[in-house]
Amino acid sequence: MPVSTKQPGSVLTRSAEEVKRYRLYKKIVPPVLGLITLVLIIVYIISILFTKYGSFTVKINNLTDRKYYLTLCESDKFLNPVSYLNSKAVKDVTNIDGNSLPADLNDVDGEHNGENYVAYTFYAKNVGQSTITYDYDLVISRKTIGVDSAIRVRLYYTPFYYDSFTKEYTRSGDYTDYAKPRTGGSGLPEVDPDNRTMTNFAASGSVAQGRVAGFKPGDISKITVVIWIEGNDPDCTDDILGGEFKVDMVMNVVAEE
């Protein structure tokens, strides 16, 4: 009679090992899967945030010599001066009537967006040793599917908000409303309800440009930028749904005086 080489306990031993491994997998795999799921959720949320929000940035290009130096801040106290500012700007907005905008848009510092408009107030200060000239350019850094045809940009610009010589503040509510020239209007400006005549964009890639001369050490400029989609514009149609518009303010120190 042949002798069996099969070990009676071998099947039970393998099963025990498999059970052991299975129990180990049960302990390890769920947390790993949970971590992977959490990472995917975080990535998804971040991607949604980047899709939902754009940004409005302000940057300064100074001369290399520290004698000619501008700095930025969201407050006229300049407790945290920087050379670069970034504001999140809600992009998922609907059109509004520009006449419905609040009257105090130039009275709130930093980011103060409304439900259907973007608003940002900041300051630029000469912290150098010399009187300078600087240029500013409100650059159109992104525009899609013709949405810029219905965009309006309101710019409050007070170049000498604080005069370091007289120690006086100029609190002005003056502003200029900008828009792309009227479609088919041979360069004529848009005219919104109540006969609000827009100022044409400075160029196809720029809303507004300017130069500030005689900017003394300690002087402060105040700037507020407001952006909305004008519902009364004939170009405000379903064709621009999903369009994106983004601007950035660039300031360049160009000369010493």
C-alpha cells in the first residue's frame, strides 16, 4: 500500500495563513483607501476653487536702486507693505445694472466683492528717498468668448491720496467707467442708461493707463477697481455665458525727478 506524502495539516495551515493575511489587509487597505479618497476629495475641491475663482493681482516693477521704491498695502497705514497683492475674485456672476452699484465702493479697504461684482481697494506708497514718476497699466490678462464686450470697469484713482509735504489726505469719490468701444460703432464709446458715457479701453489688452509724476517720498496713491457685467449692454447675451475676464494692475517706476 503506497504511503501518502500529503501532510494532513497542510491545507489547514495554508488557510490559516490566508486568513491572517486577509485580516491584515482588512486593517491596512481601508485606511489607505480612505487616505486616497481624502486626497482625491481635496484635489477635487481645490480644482473647483480654482475653476470658480480667478484673481486680481497688483505688482510693482521697481528700479534696482532702493532710492526709487514703491510698495503696496491694503491699508493706508502700511503695517504690512508688500510688492505684490492678490485678491480672489468670484467669477460666477450674473449681469447687473451699473446704476445699482453701492455708493461707498471707494470707502472700503482690501477685497470687498459684492454678489455680482468684483471690488478691490489698495494703496501704493513711495518708500524710497527720491521723488519719482511711475506708470500704471490695468492689463487685461484674460478674456474669453467675447465677454469683454459687456464688461465694465470702474476705476477710482487718487494719485496723491496722501501728500507727505502738506500732511493732508484727499478723500475723493471721483471715478471713471471704462468699456470696450461700442460693437459696430466705429470706435464710439458705450452709453449706458441715464446717459452714462463710458471711456473706451486704452487698448485691446488694457483697460486704463496713466502716469503719476512728482510722487514724493511718503506720498500715497489710493486705487479702487470695480468690475461687473453690464446687463444693459446689447452684447450681454447668452453667447457670452461662461466667459472669463481677468485684469491685473502693473505699476512701473520709470524715472527719478
